[in-house]
Amino acid sequence: MSLTKQERDQFQSEGYVVRAGVYDEASMAPIRRAITAVIDREAAQLQATGRLDRLCREAPFETRLAEIAAVSLDAAAAIGSVLVGKMGGGFRGPEMFAMLTHPPLLSCIESLIGPEIIGSSVYRIRPKLPNTARGEVPWHQDSGYFLKHCDQFMIVTCWVPLVDATLANGCLYVIPGAHRHGIYRHYSGGHGGFLEIPAEDLPAGAIPLEMPAGAVLFMTNLTPHASFTNRTAGVRWSLDLRYQSPDAPSNVDEAPESYTPERDPVTMACFPPEADFVIRSPSNPGREVRTAEQFHALRERYELAQPYMPSRGWTRLAERAAAR
Ligand SMILES: O=C(O)CCC(=O)C(=O)O
């Protein structure tokens, strides 16, 4: 399952590569069931408090949250935000741990960063709901969200659609080769509240990447990417998972309480609020997080402690507009 030389060359020169069939149906079934269980629980609570009339239980995974959104967009957004989480990575059940440590994925990762693999702190479940601009993610590089001293390190993003990602439902777009520019200037308060690189600051040549469920898009942390409105009746469910080598700064073996405003940012992990975790360490196997329980406890410890993260100081988009 390792990436071929041609795939690795494409990743280095273009900043991305897509590999189909990394997850088969059986390996995606548990996370889909777990997501459905969260929807069940949260929808029942919303119904109990009068914020949702219908649970839409009869709908399949692909359309359930969309049907809830048709009843109440706010209810669907609230359910989505439980899965996405604020700081802390949201859902951290055993099914997510299985997705993060899926051996075929790790073989591909090893061919990009070597055998010592750290699960980078940021992973997300994303439901892109139909026909709402709220679900759009503007152009950005993942490094825009990390601390500045991490721009020089490789952190691999793996974007995994749990349903087929198409032009119609809001597949990802990338700009091949644009990662070689280095970091672009991001602006805070962009579309949907996300960081944003204005499209006019980026080179032309964006391409959409339609992908079957279970394929993986591998991107560098400097690869500009975006996704736009879902114009179907279903939800475009996806995961984004990240990995780095031990050369890149991490908070492995650090107490979350050691992240304070007094600490020098250059000594910090790339994204301090959430826990990084050792997935594979042939040199020191005792450091590996081997069980879903260990993973859950580590993530929870960070979430409860709320480690400090300094601002990267990006200007607000509205200020740029006012200055023009
Ligand atoms: O899922 C999306 O539409 C956007 C994902 C993304 O921006 C990311 O994985 O960094």
C-alpha cells in the first residue's frame, strides 16, 4: 500500500496526490455508524428541548443530516459542530482512532515522512450540508492555522471522503505546484469565519478533485485548497487527518498546562490546543499510543486543560478591504 515513486514525485512537485481505495467499505462502516449514533443522540436532545420536530431516523447516512437541515438548519449545524468540535478535535471515539491508525493509510504516510509517525493534533469530521454557503471553506493552506515556526516542516493532510466527493456536492480544489511559493498571507474573519487567502493573491490553475469514498487526497501543509457549495440533496461527509515526523514540533510528552502566554512560541507545538500522539515509533515503541482508550484520555486531557495558543497575527479580511 505504500505510495509509488511516481505518486511521491507528484506529491513533492505538485503538492498533492490522490490514491483510491485506501479505505474499503468495511473499514469505513464503523465511523459511519458512530457518526449516525452521534446524530441520533444529539437529534433526540434537540427534539426534547423543542428545537427539532423530526428525527429523520429512516434516512440513510448520506442524507440524514441533510433531511434534518431541511427541518431546521440550526439543529443540523448544532449536530455538525458536536462532531467537528471547537478545540479538542470533536469526536474521539474508537472508530476515529481506527481511521487514524488504518494500516494501509500509515503505509502511505510512511512513504512520505518515514517510519516514525506522529498523529498531528488537528483532525476533523466535516459534514458539508446542502445548499448553504456556511459549508464553504475558502482558500487556505493548513499552515495558516499552525504557528509560524512550523511553516518549514512537513505536516501531511489526508482528506478522506466518506461518500463520493463530486463537483456537485463540493469536492476539494487544489492549485498544483502552488505549495512551492511558501506561506501566503492569510486573513482572519474570512468566509464562514475561516482563515482565507483572497483568490486574487493565488496563482491560476485551480483544479477540482472528484474522488470516490475511501480514496485519500494527500496534501502538504502549504498546498492551497478550498471547497465550495454542496448543490445536492446529500451531505458531503469527509475526514481530514494529519501526520508529521518527530522532526516537526509537537506536544508529545508535554503537559498541556505548560502552554501559557509566558512561554516562547517557537518552543511550542504547531497547534498547541489539541494533543499530538505517537502512532508509530520503531525506535521507541513504548511511546506509541496503542489503544483507543489511551487516545481518548490524551485528547480529553488536552481539551479540558485548554492549552494557550498565541495568535499568528493575521490581519482581518475586512481591514484589507477597507485599506483598498
Ligand atoms: O472538507 C473541506 O471541505 C475542507 C477541508 C480542509 O480545508 C482541510 O482539510 O484543511
